[in-house]
Amino acid sequence: SDDFAYEFAERVERVEPSATLAISNAANELEAEGHDVVDLSVGAPDFPTPENVVEAGKAAMDAGHTGYTSSNGVPELKEAIAEKLRADDIDADAGDVIVTPGAKQALYETVQTLVDDGDEVVLLDPAWVSYEAMVKLAGGDLARVDLAPHDFSLADGLDDLAETVSDDTELLIVNSPSNPTGAVYSDEGLEGVRDLAVEHDFAVISDEIYDEIVYGVEQTSLASLDGMADRTVTINGFSKAYSMTGWRLGYLHATGDLISQAGKLHSHSVSCATNFVQRAGVEALRNTDESVEEMRAAFESRRDMLVDLFDDHAVDVTVPDGAFYMMLPVDDDDSAWAEEAIQEAHVATVPGSAFGAPGYARISYAASEERLKEGMERLFDAGLLGDD
Ligand code: PLP
């Protein structure tokens, strides 16, 4: 019999599959063949979830917190999130928080809430892979500002941003600390965004999921700047700071109509985030200062180790001030480079093109110092990186 001819939605057809997924599949295949792969492609902290958070999750299950919660989240968690936001100088109320199964879901819902067919959405490249897909899935049109020529600095790229945005701009997505560059945008850069957003009256998504992972710099929340409270959707989550990637917990915060419209979309797409996971989230926000600092310090010393290593080998990297990623300058054909790195040196990286940054490869330093050194030595030895 004839196969049924599927008609796929064009919006879905024009989205690329995840580049990081393709790399990790290649890494898994090599490992299945018995090769030792140094996998630096992953965006997940290599630490266990803090023990007290795990215990809080178990206790919540034992206490029977396994049913639906209200769609926007349990009051205790929304209050703990509002407290965190207030500590970041955002004038936040628990009623303006929506808890989601992960920050990715919060981003997806926000883009769906704000973007219509043909709306212009501006990305700062290099940008996290899913933003482009989310905008396309909402029917939006992308405009991109390349920060690579400015060493990934937003402040230095403000003139380019000013030339790109206009009264037609609906939304700008900002991610600081940044995946994939590790850049933490300075107040000068963020205030420049504010000035343009106010001038052209557009909304801003501020994805702050790496805000706890910074190295000696301050991370300012966009919504805390004058003029930004009503036009900013602040996104955050528990995956990175608390090493809770598989728990799936995140949130969005905005005010007024923005949050009530987002709430409608949320209630029809996700009944609620998992009940006992939300309870564990309260513990994560309130009682993990030491574990968070331990992880942050470990990432910082890995960053320092890598920067020294690249100095020794004359690899010119932009030193990241946050998150756990670094962009390596590689061949113009970064996809071919990444393919060679994994097939020849068995080192998994993500080609910069996936983030709109050809000529780079992203490494994640969510791996032990020993494995990071091993990976870099393999790249040096294979002549894929550095001066030898
Ligand atoms: N935003 C950025 C910039 C990320 O790098 C990630 C995960 O890699 C997310 C959002 C999504 O995080 P979550 O695990 O909370 O969905």
C-alpha cells in the first residue's frame, strides 16, 4: 500500500536539528566502539545535585506532593524566586512568576507569547542554538548582530546593535553570562540595550541561567535597570547553578499584561512543573550557598588552567568571565574542524556555526581538569590547535 504522505508544518521543517545533539550522538557511537572520547560538548555541570536538594525532593515525594500544583507553580517556590529576583534588584512579586519545567520551556513560552508571523526578533551572535529555532517556530523573522568581531563584548557592539534595531523590532534576546562565549555583559552594554529598547519600544528577554557562575565580575539583571521592568522577561532555571539538569525546573518573570498573557499560554501547554521538584527548588534557592560556591570556584579554576594552557600554546582565546564555556578560534570551516577533532582526536566540541559564529569551536569545561588537559593535549598533538 502507498505510504501516507505527511504534510509537515513549514515552521517545523525550517528548523535545524540540534547541533549539540548530533555531536553527542557521534561521541556515543565512538564510545560504543571502545574509544575514549573527551566530551567537551555538553552543557551540563559535572557535579551531583546538592545532597540536601535531593533529600528535599525525596521528602516531598514521601509527603505526597505528587499531584498537580497550580499552573504557575507552588506559592513557596514562587516566593523564593521573587526573593532571589529582589536580591538582584528586580522589583519582583511572587504573583508575577511562572514556574516551568526548565528554562528552555520558559523561553519557548515567552517567544510564543510575544512573537507573531513576520515580527522581527534580534539575536546577539554567537547565540545559544535554540533561540533561532524558537523564533522560527513562532513565525518570527531574525535579525542578527555579530559580537564576534568585538571579542564578544556587548558594549563594543552597541553601534552595530543600534544600526540593526528599529521601530519594527519586536524583541531582543540577551543572554549574560553567555552560552557559548562565557561573556558577562557590562553595565555599559546593558544600559545601551535599555536605551535602544526604550527608544524603539521593544521587549527584551534576559536569559540569566548562568548568573551564579561568574568570575570576579558583577552580573546585572536587565529588569533592574530604569525603564526595563515592564519590558523585560527574566528567564532563569535550576539546571546550571544547582546542577539539576534532569530535574527540569525553571521560571520566567515579567509584569502586567506580559505575565498574564504568558500565563494563558503556559496553562494550555504545561499543566505545571513537577510538584516534588518544585519543593526541591525551594531548598535549592534557600540552602545551597556553599555547594553553589564550590561549583563556581571549580569552574573558575578550570577556566584559569585552560587560559594558562592556551597562553603556553599561543592560542588566542577571549577569556570568559562566566558560565563554563570558551570559544576556541579554529579553521574557517569550523564544522570540518569539529568533525576532525572528534574523529581523529576523539575530542567532542560544538562548531561555532551552530551559534552563528563560524571559525570557532565551543568547548565546555564541565569536565575535570585532568580530562580537559587530556582533551587539549590531543588537539595540540593532532595539530588542530596551537602553535605546535
Ligand atoms: N538558556 C541557555 C543559555 C542555556 O545554555 C540552556 C541550557 O543549555 C538553557 C537556557 C536551558 O536550560 P534548562 O535546562 O533549564 O532548560
